[in-house]
Amino acid sequence: MGGLDVPTLSFNINDLMRFTRIESVEKIFYAIRQFKGEIKSIKGEEIIVELEPDRPDLLSVEGLSRAVRNFFGVELNRTTHGSLYSDEPRIEVYVKDAKTRPYIACAIIRNLTIDNDFIKSLMNMQEALHITLGRNRRKVAIGIHDYDKIVPPIIYTEVDGDEKMIPLDMYEEMSLKEILVKHPKGKAYSTLVKEAYPVYIDKKGIFSFPPIINGERTRVNESTRNLFIELTGVDEKSVEQTLNVLVCNILERGGILEKVAIKYPNFSKITPNLTPKQMRINIEMFNRLIGVKISLDEALILLKRMGYGIRVVNYTEVDVIIPPYRVDVLHPVDIIEDMLISYGYENITPELPSIMTVGKPSLIEVLEGKIRELLIGMGFQEVMTFTLTSIASQTTLMNINNANVLKLVNPISEEYNCYRFWITPNLLRFLSQNKHSAYPQKIFEIGYVAIPLEEDIYVQRNTAVAISYSKASFTDAKEVLVSLMDGLGVEVSLEQYNHPSFISGRVAIVKVKDKCIGLIGEIHPKVLINFNIEMPVSILEFTHCQPTFPSKGIKVKTFKDDLTAKWL
């Protein structure tokens, strides 16, 4: 888990100047920095740029150039590609018995002029999207093919591992099982394919094995004129958003987009859907959040420079038309941030606060610093995972049937549809993704959890510890607990307990002065199987403090004896 990898991309300066139609390299570099990009190095005509993963539309020379053009007014308000495609799809893709990666999206782009630079850019764009939106192909995988080498009908299905194809960069047929063992891409991503083997098939056979490798038969080269783009994944929204970004960036080079009809057994859909979203913002929101007062006319200029379409509602409100490739815009605050980028951070005058204070570490920080120091001294490594996670990960995978979960109202993904109420599932997910690392594995995390009870939400800080190796046991976790509490000067006791996530008879609650603060035990084999973990795991998780938040609607349950102060 943890954050996304930060993409580092190489761009040719001449390509950037050609696509942006801006001759000043310094102006281009200035815009890149405004978009939170960092220029790592310049070697001749190549620049190495580190870009934030929250703007996937910028992760190609085409998308970055479009943003720079908008920023300097060379091209404004290109929010849709409505003139570049016909609404009626001519090609159909049939989905049959695809369960492991059930969601797909496809597109065709015709009449392209493809050279070696285009192919290189296409490969870089594909890989950058795999890393970011695709979560290293686990969530979304992309395949790009020469459409003229495909013979419809096209079917997406799952087949036996003995079926054969000629994978990219090979000249002989290999079974899908062999590809996972012998092909470099197969070995790199074999963990993403378990029992079923998803494939795209036409009249001539298999031409794509997602998320592993394309077929050599449909390789894109300089004679290719028409592209068939296919995406597969485990999250429908992410698959469709990735296609939108990819298609919009490719169309910056020209071509005609053709939609594709996806035929599922019980329903159909047409992809891509490039209908722009719309979001209303109030100019006063910018003035309030940024502390700078701007007029409506100034706000319109700032929005246009960031590529947005505009529909004025009244003197203070604007309907913002969001381009289909801006899949990162989820809330009006995202638009306000773009307006700030357009305004320029350097144009904000810093002000000293009206009240001067002397800072010092809070009691919580001091306590957590001691916990970290003690655990690191015992050989543990700290990890940081997302507080947002899935309900399934917090409950079903943990062998829990009923639990109060703080659910998100409008989750962008089923993978992040709730706020965690304990950290242990996140540590198990981390262990499952690091099975290739040496054992024993000893990790811990300190972070927020939220527990909804009736109409209140109890927010607290937890410490969670996981130990995994061939003989991991209750004793391992208990030794950590005893050493940790001795170091903190806190007396604890254990009381036998039953919990569905743990092995019966090997789990207990942790008490401080007769108050339950956590759990300790060995993870149940069923849970280990659910997380695809092959080694035993012992766990310790406890609450070390329950901070107060000023947010309306959040009540904080506190102990009679403040743990934070008591433990110091």
C-alpha cells in the first residue's frame, strides 16, 4: 500500500516546443513547475521531469503540451473531442465469462500517422498510466494494437492456461502458463493472474493476454494507421477514466476516434464516454480559501488558463465544464487549486499571523515518537498506508460479518469506499504484496481510525504491529507488547477473548487499568488465505490516544484517565 509511485518521465525539448507552439524553453519550464512538476535534469535535448501522479493527463508529451498551451493562452477551452468521432459504434466486443478482471473499455482511433517518436511516446504514456491509475496493472491494464491486423468478431473471455499465442518480442507460440514463467513481462506480473487467464480473441486466435502482454501479431509499427485500444481491470470507473485520458492524449496528434460497443451477457455499453462533467463553484470560495480577492472576470481568465470551459451563472457563481481527461477533479476545491496555480503561488503576499506563539511537540507527538523509537529498536519497519480502504478489506476478508463502518457517500472506487476502523487489514495487505521479500517481516503503523457508534464518530490514534514468518505466534506479539509497555512505563494485562479474525484460543484483549485498549493474537488461516499470505502472522493493535477534533458532527470518546498524558 502507501502512496502512488511518482512518475519520472523523459521529454524531448524540441517535441515540447513543437506541440506547445511556444519557442521559449523557459516559459515551458515555468509552466511545468506551476503544474507541480520538478525538472530533475537536462541532458542535451532531453529533460527528465518528475510529475505528481494526481494529474495523469500530464504524463505524456501530448497531454503536458496541451496544458502548457492552455496556460499561456495558445489554445483555450478544448474540453471535448466531439468533432472527432461518430456517435454510432461500428465495432462490437463481446464479453463472455470474464470474472477475474470483469471490466473492460475499448476504442478505435483511425487515420493516424505513426513514426518512431510516436511509438516511443505511446509506450511511455501507457507505462505511466499503468503505474498511476493502473496501480502497476493490478487495477487497470492497457493494450494497444494495430487494428488492421485484427479479424472480428472480438471476444474478451477467460481460457485455460494451455491455450497458446505468440507474445510480443517472441517468434514462437507459447502457452499462457509458459508466458508467466519464461517471458520477462510474464515473470514480472504473474502474481496478477491466478487461476483464470483473461484474453482477447479474434478469428485468428488470442491477440492479447491482459494484464501481461500483447501478441506479436498486432504489434504497432510505423506502417500502422488504425489503433485498437483495450483496457481491462477490477474497477469499472478506473478502467473508463484511464481510457479517457489515453484517448484524449493520443488525439492531440490527430486521428478520428471511433467508439466501441461492449456487449456483456445482460447489458451493453459504449466506450469511451467523453461527455464533460460540470461543477458549480462560487468565486467567494476562492477568496475565502486563498485569502486573495478576485473579480468574476479575473476568475474566468484563471479557469480558461487551466483548460476549463465556463458558463457564467451570476456575478459570483460559475458552472465549470471539466474536460474528460481531467479525471482528478473530484470536488470544487480541486478547481480552486487549479485557479491558484493559474494565479501563481509567487503572487500571493505572505502575511505574519496576528497572534505570535511558541510551538512545541504535542503530547500525542511525544508519545508516538517514543512508540516509534521502541519499535524500531526491536527491528520493526514503519509503514504508512491509506486511511481510506474497502469495506470488504475491513470486514469480509477479516472473517467479520457485521461491523459498523464509516462509509463514503460518493466513493470514486470500491477499493476506497470507507474509512478504516482498524489498521490490521492494511498491514495484512502490505504483507501480501511483499511476499517476495525476506522473512521474518516485522512492520508497524501508527495512524487514525474512526468508529461510528449511533450518531457519533469516535476518532482515535492506533498503533498496529505485524510479525510474519514460518513460526510467527502469539508469543512473538506478546513479547513485543511487554517490551513496548515496559519502555513506556505502562502496566497492561491480557484477558482471553474470541474474535473471528484470530485463531480461537490464541487471541486476547489488552487492558490498561481494566479498560480494553486493543487486541493481540494469531491471524486465522482463513484470513491469511483471503489475503493470499503464505506465512503465519501475529498481530498487536491498540489505541494509544483519542484526540479531539473541532469538526462539527464528530464526537470524541475519552478515557477517564487521559492515556496520552498518563503514559508520558
